[in-house]
Amino acid sequence: MAEEKFPINIWVNEERYEKLQTAGLADMCEEMLAGLKVIRVYANSAQRDKILQVFPTAKFDSATTKSIELLPREVKDAIFGKVVEKRSIDILEEFLGQY
């Protein structure tokens, strides 16, 4: 059985979309509410647990979306920056290595 993955939703505004286009990642965006775009970075269960431990404001929505919510803006900005830098959404292991 494949390991379950838990999304971190990062909203993509026009400025972020341009950065994703430059990095060749614009096709990873998903349309959400009223044309707003989101990019999803997935955590495995160990990464999810570390995120919840390191960032006390973070919550895990176990009831509905199975997503990691309420991360501080600067953390989501840093995750987004790492996605653009590495041109991949598979960056959480490296990102969490600094904590």
C-alpha cells in the first residue's frame, strides 16, 4: 500500500504564478475557488508530524481534507521559494532539514 500523502496548499497569486512559469512549474497549479490557483506540496506522515511539532500554529485537518493548515505565512513563503529553487514540489525533506 502506498504511503498516504498530506497536502500543504499554497495559494498562487499573479507574482507567484510568474515565478512558477519561469521555473517551468505553472502546469502544477490547480484552479480552486473563483479562478484562484493553488500549488500543493505533499508531506508524508513523518514530515506531517515534524511540521506539527516545529510549527505550533499548524493544524492537521483529519476530518475532511487531510491537509496541513495554518502554517505561518513566512513558512509557506519559504516552502514556495524552495519549490521554485528546486523546480519540484518534492522539497519537504530538505526544507525540514533546517529545523
